[in-house]
Amino acid sequence: MERKSVKVAVTGAAGNIGYAMLFRLASGEVFGLNTKISLHLLEITPALKALEGVVMELNDCAFPLLENIVVTDDPEVAFDGVNWAILVGAKPRTKGMERGDLIRENGPIFTGQGKALAAKAAPDVRVIVVGNPANTNALIAMSNAKGLPKERFAAMTHLDQNRAYSQLAAKAGVTVNDVSNVTIWGNHSATQYPDFENAKINGKPLTEVITDHDWLRGEFISIVQKRGAAIIAARGASSAASAANAALDHVKNMEKATPEGHWFSCAVPSDGSYGIDEGLIFSLPIRSDGKGGYSIVQGLKWSDFAKEKIAATLAELRDEKETVADLL
């Protein structure tokens, strides 16, 4: 989508994901080298000082396309006139915290941000939620953004897709460029289902190229589902750079028309396709028209194995929705 200038809000902008993302946004990589960019950076009040340091670095890069930087702890200021909102900021899960507790803790943040987006964002705003639990945080924000079309909201599952591509390419002895049409179904959580059955390698059905089907049904799915935990165990910190990269991949994919015969994954409000509850934020195969709209790819087949996996992730998302029912 060609624009002369774009305003992008990033929440939790002083955090590790924000830090890995802002310089790439400012460089012109995402929106093109003819598009000027304004960054609207939102942080909680105690983190504003750290954010000032990030802004110093952004200024010190002397990016030719970076027109303006807004720094604030007020969502209405941050979202004023923005075309894109990348919602990274969320309360992290602490040791011993149940997922349900995390969902309740984050609910009010996304309630307020949904209202602020509806009040202040540009009419063409698109929203991608990165902060976990991303699907349900997106559902809360969407439900509270009265007047904004629901299809403007999505949760990021491109990270899971990228992880799947990497694993499949390594197993097949090819590059990620040779892998296509892997769908992540469901929740951005350990219940997600990375669908290898409809995927391709160099245009051939993936299951004909990778003949170790036990690996596909077992270890492959487990690696993708648990990759975030594996990175924390290895690195002692969460996967910030790859998450930032995937969020930018999502924006790029929404900004350009998807090539014929291809699709990508993101969690969007279901329209009832594939029997998924209407309105539930569920990761599906998506094609972008490059003009701000998208469609859900229809007609993909599910084996009994896939149906069982997708039923589990759907059940989890229904439970999460129930947990925050009073916020919707």
C-alpha cells in the first residue's frame, strides 16, 4: 500500500521487543524508502526515562525517513492519527503465575487501549497484538474499540510460522525460501497447530518431501509449540528479536498483496470459516489484498489428526474468552 507518510504506534516501546523493532521501522525497511515515518511510542510512566534513551539512539541514527517521534504514557496521545498500532506492551508472566491470572492482569491494559484506538486512531488503522496472551488481548482490545471494524485487529502468529518454516527447511535440507503455505491454526500458545499437511516444499506436497511423518506429527509440532520456552532456557531471556522480526513480517504482509497461491498466518476474528466460533481471534491462513483488506483462505483439508489438534487449541481459546467475558 503506497503512502507518502505513515504514523506507527508501538506500545511497550522501551522493552526488548520494541528495541529490536524501532530501528528497523525508522530505516524504511517496512513501509518502503519513499515513505516518511512518525513513531508514536507508548510506555508505562516508570519506563519513560529508559524510553528517552532509546529516542536518543533513534535520533543518533539520523534516519532520513524518520519525521517525528512522540513519547508518552497516555494511550490517547500515542494513538492519535496512527495508521498502524503494534501492541507489544503487556504484563509478563512471572514464576508460578497461571495463564488465567496473566489474562486477567492484562485485561485492563487492552480494554483501555481499545477505547483509545477507537477515539484517536486514523480511520484506516490496523492493529497487531504481540503482547501475550496475544489472541485474547486482541479480542479484548477489539471488543472495546467501538466503531472500528473488527477485521482491523489481529494477533501475531507469524513468529510461530517462521519457526515452523525454519524447522521444516532444516529437516528437508532446503532453505526457508523453498517452504510455503505452512498454516498456524489457533492460539499463539503451546496448543497451536502448525499444519504441515497443506504445506509445500518447492511446490510439492511437504509430506512427499519429508517422509519422516512420525517426526512431523511429534517432534516438529512440539519444537514449534515450545520454542519460546527453549529460547528462555538457553538464553536466559525471551525471544525478543525474533518476535520483533515476526511483527514486522506481519505488517509487511498486510501492506502488500499476497502472491497468487500463497498465504500467511495471523490470528484474526473468525467469520465462521472452518467451523471456528464467529468473532473468536483464531490463527488462520490469510491473503492480503495490499489495500488494507484481507481474506481467509478457504478449502484447506484437515485430517483426523489435524482436527484433534485444532479442537484442543479452540477449546483453550474458548476458555480464555470465558475468563475475560466481563471485559468484552
